[in-house]
Amino acid sequence: MLNLNSTIDVNIKQFFRWWKRELDFLIPQKINQIINDSQGVIVIIKNDEHFELTYYSAGQEEYLLSIACADKSVDLQSLYEKDERLSKASVLLRLLGQDAIQKELSLPAAAKENLAQVVAYELDRYTPFKQEQVYFSVKPLSGVDESGQIRVMMILTTRELLDGLFEDVQAIGLSPSYVDYQGTPNNLSDLDDGYNLLPERLRQKKASLPRLVHGALIGLTCLLLLLVFAMPVFFEYQAVNELSVKAADLEKDAKKVKAMQASIDAVIDETNQLIKEKSAAPALVDMLNTLSSLLKDDTTLSYVQYSEGHLQIQGESPTASALLATLEASEIFINARFASPVTQDRVSSMERFQITVDLAKSDAKEHE
């Protein structure tokens, strides 16, 4: 069953080592050969009275030569001149079975952060040696026991033996940077993730140029990653600002257009109102012409007044009552009626009348 309470172990150093290996692919091979101080591994094994030298690179092993331990006249410079790879190869001294011992230990999980200190403190309990007599290294093993214990592999060799071997190797012109044990060999493709029995004071100092180059590549990669995430945001921010400025300008123009549209609408409304009022009744000339054509010659008008759609006329006619039907027969006059009683002139025997008539609004609808 999946244990969700388990602790995730994040190894920062291992991550950056992996990143360094990946960054090496970004560098052209020729440049990488110039700046990189690691071009394979020279493995040294002491077999009887001889040192056997093997070159390891990219998963391939190549036997180099065998050198007698007592031979102090060996010149490896010529070998380096023939093969440029060897001059930048790391040197590893591998101890055989009789030169070191290994022992599996079970420690509390809390000791994982400082394994070397914990083992050094209890070294005389695990082995017959004291701390000042040996060189040792601790390698964590995979898996955690249910009881909260972790398994580790302790590799140990005596200082006297390793110091002597180191001097013998230096005598033939080589200076090892790593020492491991044949029973628990390191991964030669990634020595930085392995263990090392050689104390810090005896290790060959690495050149600073590769570290500077890798540091620069890591910094450049971080900068590029930052730019990858930051530049789109920056461009989007600029685009939003430009759009905001354009939107503000358009908003000002829209307000001006809206104000002009309001003015135009007001003028149109006023014009329509005038047209409507003008079209509400026929033109005065047309009304008088129609009135003149309807009245016969025996009818005379003494008074004509037009106001707010109502026409009032006064005059004399032989038959004033017939004028009502005559006016309503017209297309522009409706609702003809007497505004006052009809009287008769004694002298002319004509009927005096006062008629009010409304104007029809059909013409206004036609205009609309």
C-alpha cells in the first residue's frame, strides 16, 4: 500500500550533478575537451608486485599497461603525449579484497543526515579499529526498514596500507583523486555520486576553470529560464498598456461622437416637431383656395379667422344651412357647425351666419 506519510528525499547536490552532466551536452565536443577536467577514468589496481592500469570512458574499458611497483623509472609522460585523453582523466585507486573490508550496518533513520559522524563515533564498536587507525566511508543502501532503521555499507581500510599504496602510485607519476574497494566498486560514469576512501588532504585539487564554466552555464540557464517566463509577461504588460492608452483615446472620441449624436438627435427631434406641426393642417393658401371654390358667388364673407386647427367664417348667404354640407363635403374641412344663430337681413333678405369648421388631419399623416 502506498504510504502517503513517507518523507520525500531531495538530494540537492545530486540534482546539480545531474544538471551539470546534462549541460555538458550543450557544449561542443571540442570546447568540452578543452574546459572539462574529466575525460574518463584511469583505474589502478595493485596485483602482486605490479600496478595494472585500465582506462574507462563512456562505458568502454581499455587496458593500458602494467608497471612493476619497484620500477621507479617509468615515464608516463610519453603515454600522455600519445593519448590526450589520459592527461585529463581522473585517477582512481581500487583496493582488492585483502586491502579493505566492508560491513553492512543498520542505523536509526535520524542518523541519515550525518552518517559519517555517527559511524566514526561508534567505529570501535563495529570494528576492532579506532578512528585514528583507519580511513572509512559510508554508503547508504536503498530501502528503509519498518522499524525506522536505515541500511548503510561501511567500507574501511587501514591508514598504513592506504598511505603506502598512495606513495607507491605517486612514485610512478600518478596522483589518485579517488580510492574505492573492489567489493563495492563506484560507478565510474559518475564518481561524484560515489564514496571515496581517500582523505581530503590527499586528493588532487581540481582546476577551477571547469567549475567556473559550469557555474556560468548554470547561471545562464537560470537567466534564460527567467527570461522565458518573464519576457511574455513583460510583452503582455506592454501590450495591455498600449491597449489601455488606445482605449482611453477611443473613449474620448466615443464621448465626442456621443455628444454630437445627441445634438443631431435634438435637431432632428426639433425638425420633426416643426414638420409635424406644419403638417398638422393644410397650408393657409390651400385652405383659402378650397374655401373660395366651395362658396358660390351669392355667398359673401365679411370675416375669416384661423386658429389652432379651427376656421371661423362670417358672412351672408341665401341659404346658410346649405353651407354646412358644402364645407363637410370638402377633403380638408370637417365638423362644420354654426357658432351663433342665423339671422336674416331685412334689407337684402340674406341670411347672416357665423360658422366654425375644423381642419382634417389626414394630410399630416400623409406627410409622416
